[in-house]
Amino acid sequence: MTHTLNFQPLERVRIAVDCMGGDHGPSVTLPACRAFLDSHPQVELLLVGQAEALREAAQWPRCTIVATTEVVAMDDPVEVALRRKRDSSMRVAISQLKADEQGVVRADACVSAGNTGALMALARYLLKTLEGIDRPAIASVLPNEHGAYTTMLDLGANVDCTPEHLLQFAVMGSALVAAIDGKPDPTVGLLNIGSEVIKGSDVIKRAGDLLRSAGADGHLNYVGNVEGNDIFKGTADIVVCDGFVGNVALKTAEGLAHTLGQFIKEEFTRSWWTKLIALAAMPVLQRFKRRVDPRGYNGAALLGLRGLVFKSHGSADAFAFGTALARAYDAARNRLLDQVHDRIVETLEAMPAPAAEAASV
């Protein structure tokens, strides 16, 4: 089956921004929002946070201040965010995605750099999951050697996954890449310790069976097992794994990028000769730096919810936070929720359901 991208883009996109979240709060989020407004005339922002901290934005065009009194700290337990801080900027920002008593939804997407655990718990509690999806997943991108990106999920929301969950992640990831990158049938690979179907745990082998079945029926463009190095080779547009493996892979990639940057900096400042070489190689080094700079692929999607929530890195600067805003904008404008829904209905209704899980908030 060939999927078609027949959704009309939104003419106006409204994004709710948790301006207080992250390591730096308004000192980063406000400059990023101002720059984003200047470069995107068709966007409206709901800036959520403490009124005094957001005072400078009160007169900005296409901008509304939503005042709150509390902030979810980066080290707050999930219970505090859920039960005690009911007027936090994070909670109120997410609630803008939920229809009010009149059926009005104020925002098309939400962006926060706050506590990941609290953000996922609040989003799942307030928005609930889409029908056919049992667990939300965190999806983001890593650069590959083709000059593009590989989308990977889950990146930390679900440590233990069933085969059916991994199938659901593949469906959601396909919708994400279709919406943001405009690829109707992106390729999907299952992360494993080898390309052979006989390798991996029982969960991985069963997931491979489900993905092959979905691929044979034309619901997914499944290319089989992929290994860790295939993420950066760009062997598949989407790489599916459980949250434990995905989070380790993401943090390893970020650490490697930082280490390489430091190594280059140190090696090319040792002597006048290496400085001369550095000057000649500077254009290449600058391109390399841009390709591996984590700020350029900041903004992870919390997929599977009844609303678009994007997580920025907590230590993001204004450039990185702007990248997260751009990813949320692209997803909302291209109707990611509608695309996820359609692919779920198409793919999962005939597939076996996972075992019932204990109820959780």
C-alpha cells in the first residue's frame, strides 16, 4: 500500500510554550520565541509562565500571556508535578491542547524544556493516549551520513516494551516522518544485535514478526533488523527500540559529538603549524560542527497522545529551543495527529493487542 499525504496544512498554527521550564527558563525561552515570531508570520504563541517573568513579551505581536503561579523544577518528583503544582507553567501549557467546556482547543502544539518525567506524566494524565496506542513514546532525530536525519523511538519513556508496543512505535514514527519530512512511506528498521531474523531476544524476534507482517500487508515500509551503526548510516528513516536502549544510544551520540568537538579544538590549537592547518580546514570543520551539533536536532516528540507535545533539552540555549519550536510547528502545520490516527486505524486494528497493563496516571 502506498500512503498519500492528502492533509491540507494549517494556515495558522498556535503553540503553547512553557516559558519557565528548563535550566534557564525565560532567559532562553523568550529570546527563542521572539526570533521564532519574527521568522514565522503565520504562527501565534501562548507564552505560559509567571507574569512578572514574561512582562517584556506583553506587547509582542501574535502573542498571548497565560499567567501561572508555579514552576515544575527540574528535580521535582513526578508526584509533585501531578498532585501539588496544579498551576504550574508546564501543566497549564499542556492543558492548552485540551478542549474546554465549549469544545475550544487553544493551541495546536506545546513545547517545554522542563523535567522529562513530569512532562510525560502530565501529558499522559491530561491528554490521554490515542485509541489503539497503549504507551506514548519519545521520538527524536540523529544526523546520518546522507546529510539527513534518522528518527529514533522510543528514547526513554518505556523501559520495558512488548512486541506490540514496538509495532505501535513504528506506526507513530512513520506518521511523524511523513508529516515533518514529507515522505509518504518512510523506511522502518528494528534495532537489534544483528540483521538476521534469528537474532535478538524473544521480544525483538516477535516484534520482527509483527513488523514483517505489517510490511507484507503494505501498512509499513519495513526493511528488517538494523544495528547500532545503521542509525548513523541512514539505513532506515526510522529506527525502533525500547526506551532503555534508545536513551543510551541518544546520550552516547550526544557525548560523542561533544568529545569530537573538544578533541578538534584541542588538537588545532597546539602549535602555530596546527593553527595554520585549522585555518585551511575551517570550512570543513564548520560544516562538520553544524552536522553533529545536538542543538540542530533538539525537540523530541511525545507521540501517541491526544495532543502534540514536544520536549526540548533542559540545557538548551535560544538556538536549540528555537529548533524545538520549529519541529512542533512543522508537526502541527502538517496535521501529525491526523496522520497518526489514520495510520493507527489502517495498521493496528487487525493486529493483536498487547496484554492488559495496570492502570496508571
